Amino acid sequence: MAFTEMKFLKNASDLLVDHMHFNFSNDNANITPPAASAAIPFGTVVFRAKGLGVAAAWTAVTTNASLVTTNEFAVVWGDHHSFAADFVPRAIAAGKFNSIVIKRDAAFKEYYIKQVHGTALGADLDKLKQLMADQGLLVLDDVTDYTVA
């Protein structure tokens, strides 16, 4: 009998553990599209300066320089319609949003967040997790050996 390679899909429950009922913690958002129409990976954390209006653009965390207390953080939840694991956001346009983010009162599994940001941030991943926790975004430590192909 031949072995069959099984591919698993990324589901919302692979990232999100708990959040406020009725989606009060979800917000429409504009995320600065990555270069060359690249997709935003599942588990991407974005940031912007605190106190900006809802139309202000978010940018993916890629360096330690964004890990400051004057920024607010969010986890990308999907495109402008609904949950989407990996997607290419449309261009930012006036009066329209290109994504949905969760920016407060939620708990996330660490696996995909670490997969996206672990290499770039290194030891500062813990700093990101603490800054997120300070605004109500808990990232729960992954203690399994779960891997995704």
C-alpha cells in the first residue's frame, strides 16, 4: 500500500483560542500591502501608532524597532469580507478597508505567530507577546511538537 501525503488546511481555531462574543474585538482595517503582491501569512501581527483613526494603515511587524509602547498591535484575521488564512490585500482606497484585525480581548495560539515573526524578531518575540498582552491580546505558549507541512 502506498503512503499518501496529507495536507492540512489552516483553520481559524488553529490561531484563535478565545475572543469577545459578537466580534466586538474585530475591526475593519487597512493593512499596507506587502511588496510584489505577496500574501499576508496566517498569524501576522501588525502595528500602528496609538491613537490614530480607524482609516490609518497598519503595517506588519518585521523588525524590533516597531516593538515600542507607543504602538498598538493587532492580529490579522482575514480579508475585507471574512476569515482568510493567507491572502493578498487589495490596494488601500479612500472609504474602503482591505482586511479585518483583532486588536483587543482575545487569546491566540503561539504556533503561527511564532512561525511568521520568530526568525525576524528572535529573542524579542517575547517582548512582542508582552506588548500584545498589555492591550488584551494574549499569546499562549506552544508546548507541543505540532508541525505543519
